[in-house]
Amino acid sequence: MRDSRILMFHKPKGVTTTRSDELGRKTVYDCLPAWVRAEGWVPVGRLDRDSRGLLLLVREGRLVDILTGPGSPEKLYEVWVRGRVKEEHLEAARRGVATSLGTLSCTRATVTGIAGPKTKLEVAISEGRNRHIRRLFGALSDPERGTPLKVLDLKRVALGPVRLDIPSGAWRPLSEDEVARLLQGRL
């Protein structure tokens, strides 16, 4: 198991993606076997404390660069937003929206469900900046309320061809086939 080049972890909400937390909050390393920290496994990218889902960990620095740098695999999220998301919101999100971090955008965004005043989306991004999706949709307004849209739940479900398939808090090594598909043409 420890011979794998990449580990998949289903990060629960409320866990920080850091090696240690100065406020004493639970980190991803508190959820994983002790050997993960001891052997120097590091997360590929981040999921903020309020987000959950697919997080990959590697031991090789060059894999972090390959999986987060230019041309990195697309990241796919399931997102619940408070407010009614209309097609014009999705078009604006794909074009780019001015935020406190500059212009943020997504490569794809579709409505996949509606439950009362909430909208479920599938959102894909090619780069990931600090709270990217939360800031992107927060810069758009709910036409029925005149208030900013608010991301209520964010779950990363895929990174390129690798899909999350384990329960919250669980981890597993990627198979050789999954690693090959993820890194195809990038080495």
C-alpha cells in the first residue's frame, strides 16, 4: 500500500489542509495514519476548512508541480448555493467575474438541482485560487433577493480522470492505472 505514488483522501468538512494548525484545529494528518506525516506525504493543492472531498497526497515534489501547475488536470466540484442561479450567472462565471483576488472564472458550470431557495451546481475549474468558487459565486447576486449568492456546501468530486469513490474520512492509494491516467502526457 505504501508503495503507491499518490494517495486519495476524502477530506471531511472542518479539517484543515495543513501540516499543523496554530489554533489547534484538526488537520488532514490527524485523520491519516502516522506514517503519512512521517514519510513526508504532502497535499496536492488545498481544500479550505469549510470544504470537503477529494484531496490527493504525494511524496514527490515534482508531482505537486505537475498536478497544480499550468496544464494541470481540471478540478470538478458539487456546489450548493443559497439563491437561484440563472443561466446568466453561469455565463458570467465562465467569462470571469471581478473579485477581491482579481478576475476568477470556471471552465464549466451547470445547474444540476434545485431545492427550495438553494441551487445545486456542478462546477469545473482549471486553476484553484484561495476560496476560488466561494469568491466567484459570492461576487454574483441572487436576482430574487438582491443579495450575493452564498456557497453553502462545496465538495471536490474529481481531479482529472480520478473520481472520489470512498466515504468521508477514508483514504486509499491510487491504482497504477489511476496514476497513469492522471499523469498521462505530463511526465
